[in-house]
Amino acid sequence: MSCLADKLLTLVQIESVIGNEGRLCEWLIDRFSQLGDYALDRVGNSFALRVGARQHPYLLGLVGHLDTVPPTADNPARIESGRVFGLGSADMKSGLALMWQLLEDPVRQPTCDLAFVFYDGEEGTYSGSGLGPLLEQLGWLSEIDLAICLEPSDNVLQLGCLGTR
């Protein structure tokens, strides 16, 4: 099994149904604090980190939410036929596993700087999302030139914008 699949299975095994993201948040922060010298900022059960100082002309943000929807059936975390199954395996923990992989094994010659945004409360109401407070309290996030949310989309690129510069 691939290292990425193992990471995904690990994340799926950490329950993070909306409202209960604290354990996953703590686990990721602990894990990432062992990986390198990252500036990590936390707001509630959301956090963001950037890799190094601004070295390139562009800052790319990779964004993912920590919560899952409540379970509707018994769907234990497992690997079958080379695929990872379990609550959150597609939405959103596969994206989180990719972010974790990039933090552990960074791009060797990047052409942009990277920021990673992990937030809670996406599966609920707009007012309950942790993304708003994170953006409000971490001014450096406004430096992101392009943000990519690693939300699944049936292999269709979804483009959108909010506000103007």
C-alpha cells in the first residue's frame, strides 16, 4: 500500500464529525510540529501554516476542512482492493492526506511558496465555519495569490472567487 493511502487510513480512523474536530486538529498539529520549522497559527480548531519565508513571487494556498458529515451507516476504516474506505475518505480526508504528504516530502525545487489551511465546521452552517475566523485573525492569509481547496469534485475543476483586489 502506498504511503499516501496509509496516511489517509490513519486520518479516517480519527473521528472528526462536525463539532468534534478537536482531536484531529490536535493530532495534526502534533504531527506537523515534528516535521520541520513551520510558522503554525491556530484559531480554535482551525490552523494554518506556511513553509519558510516568502522566497518566490507567488504564495499558493492548499485548503482543506477537518470535519466529516455524521455517519449514516456502519462504514469502518479499511483498505479493500487497494482503495481506502471509511467516513471522510473522499470528503475531505483524502485532501488532508495529500497536504500531510507534501509537508513530509516537500517539492524539491518549488516555483511558489506554500501555505496550508486546515479548518473546522465546513459541513455545517456558514456562521459555524472555522474558515472565517481563521481568515479574520491571520492577516498573512490575505497574501495567498491562489488557493486550491482539495475538496472532491468528480474530476471537474470548480472555479470561483470571493471579492476583488
